[in-house]
Amino acid sequence: MAIPSRDNLLIGQILIDQGVITPEQLEKALFEQKNSGGPICTTLVKLGFTSEEKAFTLLARQLNIPYVRLKNKEINPETIQKVTAKFASHYKIIPIELQDKTLVIAMADPLDIRTLDDLRLLLGLEVRGVLASEIEILEAIRKYYGVGAETIERIISEKTSLSELKDTAEKTEDLEALAEDASIIKFVNQVLSEAIKDRATDIHLEPFGNELRARFRIDGVLYEINIPETIKYFQPAIVSRIKIMAKLNIAERRLPQDGRIKVRVRDQELDLRVSIIPSAYGEGVHIRILSGNLFLELEKLGLMEDDLQIIERMIKKAHGVIFVTGPTGSGKSTTLYASLARINSPAIKIITIEDPIEYQLRGVNQIQVMPKIGLDFAMGLRHILRHDPDVIMVGEVRDYETAEIAIRSALTGHLVFSTLHTNDAAGAVTRLLDMGIEPFLVSSSLECLIAQRLVRTICPKCKVPVKSKAEILAQMADIKFDADKVNLYEGKGCEYCRFTGYRGRTAIYEILTITEPIRELILTHASSQQIKQKAVAGGMRTLRYDGLRKVLAGITTLTEVMRVTQQEELAED
């Protein structure tokens, strides 16, 4: 445990004298700092005792040291090059300006004379410290140097030349040794850690002619992540390291490979689904991050009260088929798992067949599809029926055989859940008919079709009312509301939401219950558009409509709803 430094006590006393914090709060912060380390101001902000702006502005005035907001500052690349990534990461500093022979350094503790002296000796320059928040410093290091830059610098320094690296990448035995190198292991761990910290659901590593591009998907949108340019020389070693973690064949570079990695981060167990594909410039990597903290409560999925009541009624039926539709990554599996969790009890036997099993459900028999040994959805479904299930979940209906068995299972007294890839709820009927399923089978077995999309929710930290709402309200003519009582919101953008204005996601739904008029349309081979129109006339709310309701509720924005329902609008046209 670290002993509180005199600097921390001095800074804390200044903040107490100015009425920013209380002596009790300083005591708690110092105790927390013993375990976590770091500057006292950062600890006080993390504990919520003061705001960053207030504490640093006052402290800078009292110490007569400039306070710099790094997020608003563009730093010259030549200035960045004055300090290596290794030094910047080790000391948690960032160079911001070169004035004659004096380098201005942003640091969280500008009273740290030892660090300033070390930097003068290492850099051969006069160094002057200015105040900045540790959070902004770390973000600037990532922005200007790239994720894992200090690790890459260390590996390069150990090699005699870059050509040596290229030669290593061509030899499998050398590549395996490099993949097990501590620095490569550290870099891969840094990328994974960064993705998890940023709440990313997917990591993409894509090789191109002269670069390796890294992207994270956060709240459904891809963002390019800055990584060192020299990382391209380590692309084979990085891919090999990921292959070793996923127990894949590192010598095979011509064929796609799939694997899984189990990791534990901050008492949270994560399941990483790894996919490797060969491309023109090397192997591309995709990693899907699955968290064990799954929302298994229907109330937490974003369903409005009336839609929740419909789904509650549907999933308690004794038999029939319920399809959840939508593109990859639209939350279909989460909705299915939450539905199974709601009806799961010792009195009901539930069996699932999935590819892959994304989450373990207590009390549910789950089967993993294994095509290599002939265990596909259709084969597994046939054997499931011999185990006396009440409820069956089929991960996805992809072909005629699986669809037919699932539908016939429903007709023999089972409740079947599954997914289909269609643009809207009504499109599921057309998809089944196109597979070759007879209309009378579809009509008599279907009970409910649910289409869904995920929309980003407005950041709670920077949520503000929309100043001009007339234009937005004009696009909501189909919804009944009192315009004078409606408050629309948007996010200004802040550190908490990565300056996007959004943080987190919720679902919008389109729930089509199969009524007698709908069954008659199915029997006559009606188009999906005709079925949709009949369903809307009967009270169904479309994806766009449900999204607009969430805009009026202050959950998301019109721009976001339009973005995710654009395909639905095109399909209607």
C-alpha cells in the first residue's frame, strides 16, 4: 500500500480550504488512493466528491499553474515525437508544446518534482509541467500514440531491423515463438482490455496493403481505433497469438477458422467468439465479445408496457411457433433468452439447439450444433423431440428441413422459439413460403412474429432538451400526443459517451400476432406487404412507430430511429 504523499495532502488541504471537499471526503479519498494509486484529484472525481472542472480549475489558480483541457487541443506531431510512447505511458504524461528549448508537459500532478527531473534527464530538454486530468491524458496517449504503442516500441527495440521482423513472419516456428513473446501477449491483452473498457461488442483487425486497421463496434457503430503504424509488421504474430488463445491451428493460413476464448476481467467472465478469415493481405480477425451479464428480464429489453403484455401472453401458449426476426446483432438472442427465462420452471422441460450457445441458462438443456460430425439444426431437432420437451428453441431456421420439423413440432403440441433473418415481422411469412413450407402449415402453426432493432440511447450525462422541436414533431403525425407537453432530448457529447451523445442501447419492436384475418392471407399466398397492412389495420405498431414512441419518451433521437429503420422504409417502398 502506498503512503499518501505530501503533494496529495497539500492538494487535498487546498481543496478543503476552498470549500470544494470536506475533511471526511479527503480522508476517504486518501484511503481509496492507498489501494488504487494515482493523483488525489482523480480519486476525488472518481468518488463523486467534486467535478473535474471545478477541482482542476481551482487548483490551477491556487498553484499558479495553467490548467489545460486536452480534449479541445490539437497537438503538433513533432511535439509528440519528443517523448516516446514508453515514457508517456510510464509517467502518464503527454507533451503539448515546444517553446524554444522548453517542453511543456501535461500531467495530473505537476508538483511531482521527481518526474520532472527524470524527464529533463531523459529528454535533454527543459521541462515545464501544466495541469490536466489523468483521464484526458490517458485518452490523449491513446489518440496520439495508439493502443499498445509502448509495447510495440519495446519489441522493435529488441529486433536488429524491420527486415528481421518480416523474415520471422514467414517462418511458422519463429512465428509461434514470437506469438508467445511477452510483448505480443501484452499487446493483444491491451487491445482486448481497451475494447472491454469501451463497451465494444466486436473487435475487427483488418490487414490492407500497407496497414493493419483496428475497429471497435460500440453501441452498434464501428469506430476506428488508433494503433501504431509499425503494428503492420506484427500482424502475423498478433493473429497467431489470438489463434493460440482460441486453440486454433496457427500453421493454417489459407482456410477460415472459428474458435472461442474465455477471459476474466474485473470479476466478470467474458466469452470471446473468434473468427479468422484469409484475405488478399493476410488474415483478418473478428472477435465478438459476449458478456455473462445478460439481461434476462423482459422488462429490461426496452418493451413498452402494451408490447410487454402481448409477449407475456404469447410465450405462455401451450403450442405454436414464435419467430424473432432481424439482422445479425439486433438482439434476437437476448429476447429469446429473456423469454425462456420468464417461463423456465421445474414443471416445464426446455431444450435448445444453438450455434453457438451464447449464454448458459440454468435448468435448460442446451445443445451445440457441430456440423463437422453431422449434428446440424435439423438432426438435433429430430432427436430433441424424443426427449419429451414442452418448449424448444432453435437458434436459427436456415433451411426447409429445419423449418418443417420446427413447424410440425408446434403442430404436435410444442411451443417453439426461433429466429429468421428478415427485414420486418411480416417478411418471416414470405421467407417460410420461399423455403417451400406449405401455406396451411405456416398458417396453422404460427402464433407470433417479432421484428426488432437496437437503437442507441441518449447519454444521461449530457442529455439536454432539443431547442427546435417543430421539425421533429412534424414527422410524428401518426402518433397522438400533446405537442405542448412533449420534451425532446439529445446528447451534447461528453467524455462519458465518447462525444457521440449516445451511451447504451435499447430495442424497438414490431409485434405481429397471427389473427384469423392474417391466417387467411397466408393461405392465399399474400405478399408480406399485404400481411403488414392488415396487421397495422388490426393495431400492430411498426418498428418506425415504436421508435418514434421512444423518441417522445426521451429515450432516443429521431435521427437514430431513422438510421436503424431505413431498410424497413425501403422495403415498404
